[in-house]
Amino acid sequence: MVRVQVPATTANLGPGLDCLGMALKLYNIIELEQKAAGISIEVIGEGAKEIARDERNIVYQAVCRLFKQINYPLKGLKIKLINHIPVTRGLGSSAAAIVGGLIGANALSGGKLSLKDILTLAANIEGHPDNVAPAIYGGILVSVPVDSEIKCLKISPPPGLRVIIGIPGYSLATKKSREVLPQQVSLQDAVFNLGRLALLVAALHQGDLSFLATAMEDRLHQPYRAPLVPGMKKVFAAARLAGARGVTLSGAGPAIAAFVDRNPEHIAQVMSETFRENGVPAKTMVLEPSLTGARALEVKP
Ligand code: HSE
């Protein structure tokens, strides 16, 4: 039996579409146990009603993928998921399922793959590395696919940083939120994002949050996604006015992430009120960055 803990993640951080993400102190627990035959899947907490309990289950598929890669025989599997990460809201729940399944399967089969191998496999399954990289390593990760591997570097989160997540009561599938993105963008918009992303990485590295208002601006995905997230621009503006340093869609949305270093409870309240004024019930969470990524808490033969 193996028990794995995996953090939630917020991806993009504004301009870093598909290449920047941060782990958050909100964790799912994934337990795997080999059995003689068949699959049994138990889900407790977030997603208990909608998560598949058969071969379509993401954790199960990740386990199969790793076992296949190392030619390890899979007879039967018992999976227990204790979920705290809201599902299909933009907090990396599918990345957590993939990473948890891979790390757990690797531990069950004798630890043949390195974390780097697991990152490559996870990014292939997810389609982009920006959630899976911080889910594996913790902290803030810059991650880029190069040929058949992922090059990544970690930045330590600035001390005192808190991330308020405003979570609307409806879900938004990443697929749907990617379908609205343009196939081509103007050089002007590309240059706009390049500058913001460079500024953001430098500001996070130096721990200077005063740049975030500008550095978290984006023209490559958020303007196209705004119609899918009612009240998005108003929540951004209200959070900024209440003192947030920078505000962004969390991943593909619909959750909104406000980066703050003071008055988190007040800013959280302003965000949920603004969502509500726009007809959207929402809850908020005040989270710290997670410095640790996924790890096996317990491994029994
Ligand atoms: N970078 C991805 C996106 C994150 O914005 O679509 C969602 O998983």
C-alpha cells in the first residue's frame, strides 16, 4: 500500500500561459493498493459525486501508464481518494490525480523512475507542464517542453505571500476554456506578454510584490476566457482596489487567484461579494504557497 499527498496548483499566474505555476497548501491524498484482480475506487470529499470509479478514472489511467512504461504487471488495484482540491475549477485537480497516480505507482513498483521521468510522463498525459511541475516539486515552477523532455526551474515563493482563491459554484472544463483561445496572436500581444512574464519572474525571484499589478497582466488567454467567467473583470478590479498585489484567472478558470501580502480576509470577502453581485455564488480560500510537492507519506510492501 502507498499513500501519496499532492498539492493543488495555480497555473499561468497571468502572462505565463502553459509555462508557469505555483503549488498551494491544499492537498489531496491518494492511496493505492495492489490486489489479485479487478478495480475498486473510493472517493471521499471534493468530486465524490462526479469522479469516475472505473477505467476512466484519471488516477487509475496514470497508474496503468507508468506500469506499462516499465513493463510492470497490473493485476488488480484498490484506489482511495481523499480530495480537498475542488474539481474542474482551475486548481490543478487533474494534475494532482495524474501526479498522485504516477508517484504512487512508481513507489508500488520499486521506484524505477526519477522525478524528472515522472514529470515528462505527467506533462504528456496532461498536455502542458505548468500544473504538473509544481504539483511534483512544490514552490513556483517555470517549465518548458523541449524535444521529448521538460526543462524546469524552481523559484522560491516570496515570504509572506498568500493566494486568495475565489471559487465560483460552477465548473469549467479545461478543454472548453482552451477551445476559445486563438490559434494566432499579434506580435504586439506576444511582446506585451513577454515583457510582463519576464517582469513577473524577476519580481517573484526578488520577492518584490510591488511589480505584480503590471507583471500579472495578460493578453494571450484571459481576454478570450472572460466571457466564460461572469464577473471576472469586476472581481479583478475589486480585489485590486481592496489591496491585492496582482489578480489572475487560476489556470483555465473559473477560479480567480489574488496574490496578497496583507488583509487577506477582507480581500477574500470583497471577492466573494463581487462574484455574488454578478449573479455567481462563490466561496473563497486563503492559501499559502506549498514549498513541498507530491510525496509518498507511507509505503508498505
Ligand atoms: N495552462 C493551462 C491553461 C492550465 O491555461 O489552459 C489549465 O490546466
